[in-house]
Amino acid sequence: MKTKSIQFAKLTESAVAILNKVADPKSASSELIPLLCGWFDCQWGTYWHVDSTKLLLTPAFCWNNESCRAEKLRRDTDTRSLTLSEGTAGHVWRRGIPVCTENLVRDMCLPRSLDASEAGLRGGIWFPIRNYQTTFVIVELLGRHYWTCDERFMGELTLLGAELGKVCMNKLRRTATAGPQNN
């Protein structure tokens, strides 16, 4: 896995470029998740959208590569909403910090954890895309291997999420200051 800061900077630059070219950050999910999965060598990714009005996480986009047979996991994810106290994604939303695990069955909510395990997935990374006060997205990346979740790696995930959060906040501000469009 790539963990050098310069490589994380390149990943951040690519992810920011994806977010910058869309009007709504949710629209970037179909490009952002495959990019992140490829970079982290993951076979599954979910872009959990934060609905701050309903206080729910909803799956805006799920992706898996062809080698990952994850039909049950997809069905469950597509129909699931998570609260602040549900699953690893809810935990990351509540605490605002990345989480890594080497044991999905133990650390992910049921039945998704069993579905992930059945698909051959073993480890996971979750991180928030947020600024200091608002969380916009929780990124979930699952793979067949484990990551060394040391302090440096967690710090890099935090910085990646913060940089993407800045872009989301700037888009939100531009939308708010633009006001109604005159046609």
C-alpha cells in the first residue's frame, strides 16, 4: 500500500479535481469511490451521504470490482440507512475521525459484516469528508487485506478528508451566496 506523504498528496490532488468538476459533491461519488478503492487496493467502496436534517447516513454510491462477488452486501447496503450509533460508518460520523479494522466481522454492523466476509473482504477503512464543523460524507473502503493503521496513516486519512471537506464547504458557500437564479 502507498503510505508516503507525497503519494497521499497526489491522491488528494486527484480527489479534489474530481470534486471540483461537479456542482454537487454527491455527483462525484461515482468517480471518487473507484479512485479511492484503486489507490487503497480495495474491492468494495461506499459513499455514505450525511443527511444532517434526518440525521442519517444513506448510501449515495456503492462500487465493487469484478473479482468481488458481493450481491448480498450490495442489496443490504442499498436499502440501509445508518444513524450516528449504527455501524462503523455511524461511529466515524459521530466521532469525526478515521477508523481502520482488520476484522470486519467483529467491527462492522450485522448483517453487513457477514455479507462482506462472505465476499472475501477482511479489512476496512472509514474516514469522514468534513471540515471542522460539518461532516459531508463517510467513505467506506473494504478489501481482502489489512492495513497498517498507525498514527501516520490515520493522520493522512484525516488530512485527505479535511481537504475534500474544504471543497465541499466551498461548494456549499457558493450555492448559498448565489441565491435564486434569474432566467
